[in-house]
Amino acid sequence: MTAAAKHSIALRLGRALGGVARFCLHDRNPMLRWGKRVAGAAIFLTVVISSFSWLASSLLSLGCLGLVVLALVKGDFSFLSSVLEYQAEQQRIDDDEYSSRAPFYGEYDHPDYHLHYKD
């Protein structure tokens, strides 16, 4: 009786990975078994080291996305509102100083320019 009636990709991939694992992990000679394990680990480390920048950038991107989601979930916008209030206060102060001083020559958009200069 067959284990699977249809030879799918998952069946073939599982069988291949099992064969590789059996080849690397089981052998009667312990020295040869450990040699196979070291060779497999060296191949794995070579692949991981060669793609380190890709892995690091992926992890940093996931970390940034996680922090953005955490900030959205927390929903504490009090810092943002205090910054906006401070900017509005500074704008009001600047507007008060702008209208209370005499205009410079050439500062045509000042409300009192035409009172001081005749062009």
C-alpha cells in the first residue's frame, strides 16, 4: 500500500530532506558521521554569512514595522498635541512681533509698509 497516491511537490521535498538528514545524521562510523555534520554546518554557515546583509535588513525592517504598529496601538498622541500647541504659540508670538515693529524697506507684505514708505 502506498503512503500517498499522488506524488506532490511536498512529498518529494520531504523525501529529499529526509534523505539528506539521514545521510548527515546517521552512519555507523562516528568519525564519518561528525565529518558529515561539520560539512553540513559549514555549508549552512556559508549561505547565512553570504546573505547576512539581506537578513539584517529584513530584521531591521520587521523591527521598524513592529515599532510603528506598537506606536499606532498605544495611540498616545499627547506628545504630538503638545508640539502642535507649542508651534501655534510660537506662530502667534511671531505674528505679534511682526505687526508691532516698523517694516523694513522693501517689506511690501507688512501691513504698515505704506504708512512708513512712499514708493
